[in-house]
Amino acid sequence: MCCGSVPPPRSFSLKRFPPPPCSRILPMALSISSQVIRKANVRCLIPQLIPFSRETWSSTSTTAIRISFTGRSNQPIDKTIKSYECVLRISSALCLSAGLSAAKLLKANGLSPVVLEARDRVGGRTFTVRNKETKWVDLGGAYIGPTQNRILRLAKEYGIQTYKVNEQESLVHYVNGKSYPFRGSFPPMWNPIVLLDFNNLWRTMDEMGREIPREAPWRAPHAEEWDNMTMMELFEKICWTSTVRRFAKLFVNVNVTSEPHEVSALWFLWYVKQCGGTMRIFSTTNGGQERKFAGGSSQISECMARELGERVKLQSPVCRIDQSGDTVAVETLDKLTYTAKYVIVATPPALNLKMHFNPELPPLRNQLINRVPMGSVIKCMVYYKENFWRKKGYCGSMVIEEEGAPIGLTLDDTKPDGTVPCIMGFILARKCRKLLGLTKEERIVKIKTISNRIHVSTCVCQPVHYEEKNWCEEEYSGGCYTAYFPPGILTQFGKVLREPVGKLYFAGTETATEWSGYMEGAVQAGERAAREVLCAMNKIHQSQIWQTEPESMEVPARPFATSFWERNLPSVGGLFKLVGISTVLSVATAAGVVAYKKGLLSRS
């Protein structure tokens, strides 16, 4: 089922499948070069931001612009700001701010970048809260694993340790009101027809994904055909059983926080492929959810911000970008204006709508940002007195298939030393939208109810603390984990996703080609955009923009082995066809023998 362990790719057409029976760079004059401009006014729950070192910015221009703006006092303030080499605006880069990773690389190449961060904290869609009840808790992007080598490189550089998410005991598959313990990435299926259907689903998705180029999915051989259908329509074509269709729906919910009928089949197949395939993206052990950062994922952004010092400007949401002159003028909501040679915008595409551009964005880019919404998710952390699930032989990971259950997937979030027992869960897609009208207290009641049904109610099963983060209410994210592409958008607009517009360059995890939607993707996108700016300044060659990352020695990737039967078992449709042909041949042979014996057939 995993890429690398399956036969060579073959050309795919959906006609092969019979239908089921029923059926910001500122070399200041300010260039906002390689990062996202985040606009956030959401108050941080972290008691105290780590202070930034005081640094003197190096000026690359003797020209200064005098700016008059109204600060938070009632007195107008006059400021003189010189032109810097790069101003980066950080606005909702998933998990790790791509803006910071771009600024870090630009600084390492002798430039003086500036990061304009909309929120009162760095980190974007990563969000670590520290308090006495939890010590620390990641309410945003948190998980890392093998093949995510860029984020692991940064963690090693800053001395941030990782630890494995507990999966030593059995996982639980809750379906039809019953709990079924299992081991491995996916729940086992005992019905032979369901087993064939289940195996064919993962094999087919991986085989189709191998046809799709990571860097340009719109160039796939069947791009238009697949982009014009939803994942729901694809499941209806290749899945024969309701059991597998139901699990496939959850697979989409968990991975992109949206519904199968909302996303393009081409985009989702590309998304799974660029994360390493169905096994890598869904697995904890050896997969995308294998590890977390001890102390929280926001540490990486905080370390980069400390390194950049006063180049990072918090509470500076950008509202206007003007590149009609020789330099780019960037204006924030508090009327402070920066000028730059280049600007990197590292927000989710839809957040470009919060900014005014002069000249206007090109038509395709302008249309794109109106067409790619964000996913819907509430991340929930339920704390207990003790790890009662481990005592019962469960690791804390649960796959929950029940429409009435708010949570779709859980993982153990206990601290690596065994303290602060906790289960993390996601309220996903349609369920998230349904529960947005409830209060935090009402949501925890629903979570407790399903938890008691799965584990059998006991006194130790009662929560002692609860944390949650509703990403749908975040002004400078608009949702999580990532933006998704509805049908028909990727083939028509995808080519402009990373395409520079004048002196504007685009980053953000959505523009990544490896682990898009994850912290890894945000780092790749930020560093790629930074190299695009360096190339524009003739500091590097164009061939150096895209670079591969050496594999992490501390977190090596292991291949997912597939058995002979997993690679060669027929689909349900293939089995029926085989049985049908065999039956016809058997009947024809028997009839021929009978006819021959009765003299109805002559040898001549």
C-alpha cells in the first residue's frame, strides 16, 4: 500500500473501474521577501512571550522615509524608518510560520529582513499554551515524523528534543457501538469482501497518486478528469461496500478537515502523495504523527524570532501592498509604512483578500484566492487523573466511526515522562461546523459521553481539565489545517499558486510540494521563497531555488512493507468478473462434455 513497496505505476483511467452494484522583502526600502504576512490580533494564552534580543538593523539605503502614524497612545508619533533588505509578513503560515523560516535564510545570506506578524505572538497555526494544569499544550500544529527533514533540522539546530507519541498498546476502532482493539495503521477487516475492498482502496489511491507530479499536479495525465470529480464521486466508483466508503470518508475528514464531496479528487490524491502515500500520512509509528516536540512546537518559531530580534514586528497586520513605484510600499493597520525591494507573502491564499494590492493582482491570482477555503477543526485536549486507558491495554489512539460522536480521531497526549495524562481529539469538518454553536462546556459534555461509552464509565474516566482551540474563529488563519481545493480549481488556477507577481513572492504551507499542510511544508515554502528572492537579487542561480533536504539521522524513515497478497489481491469487481468468467467456462465445458457423450457433437 505504500509507495516504494508496490509495483511500478501504470496508467490510470477511471473507466477501468466498474460501478458498484448499487449505486514581505524589504531590502528596506522595504522588501517583504519571503514570508507570510500574518495579521492577528488574537490574544496569546502564553503568559509571557520570550523576549527578543535588541539588534541594530543594517541599512542598505541612505534614503529614509518619514512616517507619521497613530500608535496606541493618543499622541501622534513621528518615526523615521530606513530601508531594509527584506520585510517579511507572517500571516497564518500553517504550524510553523513560513515567514520566519524565510527571514532566517535571508539573514544567513547577509540580508536584513523584517517580519511583519499580524498576531501578538509568533507561530501562526502552531500555538503552544503554558499553564499549571497542562505544563504546556499544543493547540495547533504539533506532529512530526520521518521524511519531515527540514523541521527536524531546525529542531536539532535549536536543541529541541522530540519524543514518540505513545502507541505501544492497542489502538481502538469504535464502530456500530462497539470497540475493536487492533494494531497497525488501519483497522483490520474480517469480512473477505470488505477486506478486498479495503485493500483495493489504499492500493488504488497510491497508484493514482504516483501519476501526479508533486510540483505540478495539473500536469498529471488524467488531471482534468480527476479534478472534475470529488473524492466522494471517486469513492463511489472504486468502493463496493458501505463499510469502506464510510471509512474513506473519515480518512478525508482526518487528513484535510473537510468533506469528500467538497474536495477535488486530483487535489486530495496529490495531497496524500506529497505526504508519502496513504500509509505515511495516516500512521503514527513511522508516519506523520510519530513524534512531538518536548516543550511544544511553538518553540521553533520562538527560537527563530529570538534569532531575528527586532526584525520581528508583532501586531502588525498588513492591509496594503503597493508596488507601483521602484520599491514596494507595505502598510499596516496602524498606518505604519515600510518600503522594500521584494515582499514575501506567506499567508493562506484566502487571507490575501484582507490586503489591498496596487496594481491589482493578475486575474487568475485574484480568482484563485476567492476559491480555496480553509478546513474546519476544533482541537480538544481532555486531561485525566491517570492513564486509565493504558491500564486497559489501550495506547490512547482511537478511530471513531459514529455520526453522533464529536471526535473522529484521538491520540495519547500524555507528557513523555508519564505525567499530565491526556487524550487529544479532533472535531472535524461537518461535525466541527455543527458544534460551533455550542459552548466549550457543552462540547466537553458530548466528548465525555462518547469517551464513557468507549471505555466504560468509571470514576477515573472523568476529566479533571479541558483545553480546546477553535481554529474556525481565528481571524488570521480562517481555519485549519490547510486550504483545500474544490473540484475544477487546481487545473485552472493551480499554476499561479507559487507564481511571483512583480516583486511579490508567495510562501505558506499551501505552496509546498512536500508535506503541504504540515510544519515541514511551511519551512520548505519559506526557504524556497527566500531563495527566489536571492535569485532575483543575483545572489544565487535559478537552479538553486529548489533544494532537497538530507534525511534526518535521528528520525530515519523506514519503508512500509506490503505483502504479496496486498499487492495482488483483486478488487471486489475484479473478483466478481473472475468468478463470472470461471463460471461461464465451467458451464460451457460441462455442457460440451454432456453433448459429446450424447452424440450431439461430432469429431469432424
